[in-house]
Amino acid sequence: MKIVGIAGSNVGSKTRTAMDYTLKIAREKYPDAEVTLVDLAEYEMVFSDGRNYWDYEGDTKYVTETIMAADAIIIGTPTFQASIPATLKNIFDLLPVNAFRDKVVSMLVTAGTAKHYLMLEQQLKPILAYMKAHIVQTYVFIEEKDFHRKEIVNDDVLFRLERLIDDTVQLVDAYVEIRKAKDAEYDF
């Protein structure tokens, strides 16, 4: 199983911190999984211009091909102006409309205040549904107060991150079994 975590911003540290915790849990609980972090702050991405993702070069090609090869994607995003950052939206624009077909996508969000709790429901989930993702319905919302010196200090958040990983992996496994049963119907 290939799990790709996306730290969806090119500024700040809280989302990267949350993704580091999340992917550490994934590596510990599922050592057979291939876990990769794509931190958008570490790549020189170009803006989407309508080409197919495999026609780009450099970091843009690497990031899009890494995402397309994943079985599961964990998106971490900060909240900027009550929405997702442009760097993350650009990733979606670089990919084809069916990019997440047969992929499980789960999410975590960092925000300065609880006022932005529904941002994922109103902004990110509709994009993922449009791109045909199997969405893990629950997500982890992490507020400013849950961090201290670049560490997550809220045990409930840590528990929910572990649960997010379990739900993601279990959903991937369930869809693999569903596809096997469906393929067996064809009797080739």
C-alpha cells in the first residue's frame, strides 16, 4: 500500500508538524506500507496551465506522479482566509478530474480558531468528491491551542490522528476487496 501525505502549504509549520506526527503513526502501525511525505514548501511547483500532469517537468512532475501512484492520500492543510491555500488548490488543478478514482483520501486541518471547523466540509470535500475520491468522512481539526513549541500537546488530537490512519488503511483494504469481488464476476 502506498500512502502519500501532503503538507498543503508553502508557509508555516503547524501543518507540517501535524503531518509528521500522522505519518510517524502510519509508519509504526503499518510498517509494510510505503509512506511518503510531499511537503509543498520543499518543491518548486509551477501553476497549472491545462497540460496533462505527466507533461510537466521537475518538481511538478514528481509531486503529481507521486500523488497519482498513491493508494491513500492524507491531506494536511492550514486554513487561510477561511479556505484552503492556493498551493494546495494548484495541486488539484494540475491533476485530471478523475485523479482520485479508487484512492482513499483523508484529511487534517490546522487553524487558529474553531471558527473554521467546517472549512473542510464546505471547501475541500466538494473538490475531492468531484475528483472521485473515496473520502474518509471524519477528519482531524487541530487548533492553535493544541500546539506548543512545534509539538502537538493535546492527547485527544493524537488519538484522533491515530484513528484517522486506521480509518484510512481500513477503507483502502475494504475497497481492494470490493474491486477483487467485482473483477471475479467477469470470469476471464
